[in-house]
Amino acid sequence: MKRFETYQPATIRDNGITSPKVFNGLCLIRRYVVRVEEIDEGDDILIDRLLYLWKNRVELGITHSSNLAAMRRDAVVLGVELPF
């Protein structure tokens, strides 16, 4: 069984293939069930990660306004005030 952890559940998506198929050199005859579950971690861990991303946003290339807004939204949910 293949198991992996990710920070982006959208990478695991329904590809719409619901019957056996041959596609781009793949013979798709095996069926799979994919389960995605959130790893329960404390707010302190999430806050540490968020603050790391915020403090290093320029070096990490996190500069688009939509990304900054997403971090600000999570900060509100976690009860954290991000420094300017």
C-alpha cells in the first residue's frame, strides 16, 4: 500500500477515470481507493509553521496578495497577529 503525507490535499484528485482504460502508454486495469484525512496537530504547531512562512515569505517567494491574504485568514482563525 502506498502512503504519503502532503500539505496540499488538492494534489489528490479524482481524475474521472471510472472504467478500465489505456491512456498515454498506461494500461489502467487496477482499481484503487484513495483516502485523505487531516493529520490532527495542535494549534501551536500550526502557528509555528504559519509564522515561519510569514517571516520568510520574501525568501520563499510568497509575495502575491492572494497568498498573503490566505496567511492572514489562517492567522485570524488561529488567533495570531502577524507582524508587518
